Amino acid sequence: MRSMTGFGRGTAAHDGDRVTVEVSSVNCRRNIDLRLNLPRELGALEPMIRNEIQAKAVRGCLTVTVSYELNAERRKERFRIDRETAGYIVNSLQALARETGISAELRVGDLLLIPGLVAEAVPIRADDLTDSARQALDLAIQELTVRQETEGQSLHRDLAERLERLRTLVRGVRDNADSALVDLRDRFNERVRVLGLDVSVDDERLAKEVALLAERSDIAEETVRLESHLAQFAELLDSRDAVGHSLDFLCQEMGREITTLCSKTRDTRIARFGVDLKAEVLRVKEQVQNVV
């Protein structure tokens, strides 16, 4: 079992050029929601990154951030200053200052603001960094997966404990189901007696009414289905596959069965079990939202 939350970082280098990829993930109702933060010059890497992420990360809101650092030689060669143009601008401004009497206090930083004066002599090509980016991404995903599995172990322990509580509550419902029907029949007979109706206990009409009430209050089907859902839940907990959606679906099904059970029963003991079951299933459902 894996949690949807986690973080991973990977770095790879080639010929002194280094690429770093960071992948963070949080829980998400969608299968996958991917956001990329790429330098403009590495925009061509986006399809590769999306394909890699979608092939390895199943669920979660993921943010992938890519950065790079060129080797010392390439950093020196990357930008070119148009010295001829810069000299012309400086001479022109100085001449203008002499003619107008206005002082010209020029700094190098002022020249860098002039469009086109500094140009990219050797443009960065995304293809040159593709292999390093893929390796760094793979390392980041590996670290992310390890952290997700570590947190997944904590989720597994918590869900296993809650599963056992649900089983105990369902056993309580089952153990009280037969006596609840007997109590229902006795209450019905007592009501007939109090009303002074001229009906014997063995009367066929009375038997039919009691049987109808018992059928309407019978929760055997709901109990069996709840036990089946809990058995499936237990199997999924030990699966190595992505089970988040399946666990969420089972929580919804259990919620429906419990609602039906509570609406059918007239027994206060079973009703209390039903309330406790609802509350526990809601807690389980909240935890399941974090499961991949």
C-alpha cells in the first residue's frame, strides 16, 4: 500500500551539465493531476516527463520542478556581449553629455538593460539534457515511491485496526438480530393485548402481521453484504496494486448498507451499532482518500 503524499529529488549529470528534478505529490480525487515547472528553454522535455510520470505514478496531484546547471565552460560561452555596439552607445552618450552639459554617469549594469546588447551565443538545446533529465526524473520517482510506501505502512496499520473495529460492530449486529426479531414479536403481541383486541396468539392473521413486520425488519441481507464488503476490504489492504479507488468504492457500499440497516431496524441496540458503524466508515473513508 502506498500513500499519495510524498516527495522525491533526483540529480543526474553528463559532461558536467547537471539536471535536478523534484517531484512532490499530495492526495487528489482525480487519478492524476500533473503540474510542470520547467525553464523556458527546456519546454521540449514536457512530453517525455508527462509520459514517464503517467507510466509510473498512478494517483495524486503531482508537481514536477526541473532545474539545470551547465558546466563552467558552457556557462562562459553561453552569452555574448556586443562590444562594438556597447562602445558606440557609450561614446554617443558621452558626446551628448558634453554637448548638453548633463553629466553622464554610466555603469555597466545600465548597458545590460539595453535590448539585444547581451545575446545567447550558444542556445541551450533541450535534446542535450534529455537523457540527464530522464535519469534525474527516474531517481526522483524512486525516492517518492519509497516515501509513499513508508507512509503507506502507517496507513495500512491504521486501516487494519479500523477494519477490526468494523468487524466487531457487525458481529454485534448479527448477535442481536435474532433477539431483536423476538422482541419485535413480543412487543406486537403486547400491543394487541393492551388494545384489548379479540385475537388469540395463534390467530393466523396475527401470525401474518408478525411475519410481515419481521420481514420488513430483517437485516440479514445487509449484515451478509457488510461482512462480504469487509472481507474484500481486507484482501485489498494486502494487495500490492493501486487500491485507493476500490477501497473508496467499498466504503460507499458499506455506507449504503448501514443506512438501509438503520432504517429497517426497530431495535435500539442494533440502532446504536448502526450509528457507530456509520461513524467508523466515515473515518475509514477519510483515510482511504490518501491511498494510491
